[in-house]
Amino acid sequence: KLPRIINGISYDTPTVDGMDRCQINTRLHYINVEMDKLKAKQAALISARDELDRHVMMQEIDDLANEMFGG
């Protein structure tokens, strides 16, 4: 337990690893915000990769058509 002053009154607050419930919630909020940013970056990268894959596939189809029909 650590003392915590709320409205000028000192309370003994239970803690885990030196953090009380409020500090843990604040840390969890920060982690969730960072996870959302990472998920957005991940989605953008997956989209870019998919676009490159489509481009390669279309190029391969064009190459095959040229081989088959003397394009």
C-alpha cells in the first residue's frame, strides 16, 4: 500500500508493482491507443502488399497472353 493524497486527505491505496488502480487504467488506455495505431499501420501495409500482389498477377497474365498469342 502506498499513501495517496485525495482532496487533501491521505489514503493508503493498494498497489501492484507500485501502481494503483488509476495508474493501471491510465497505462491500459495508453497501450490501447498504441495498439489501435499499430492496427491501422498493419491494415495499410496489408493493403499495400495486396495491391502489389494484384499488380504482379496482372503482369503475369499479360506475359502469358503475349506468349500464347504473340502479343
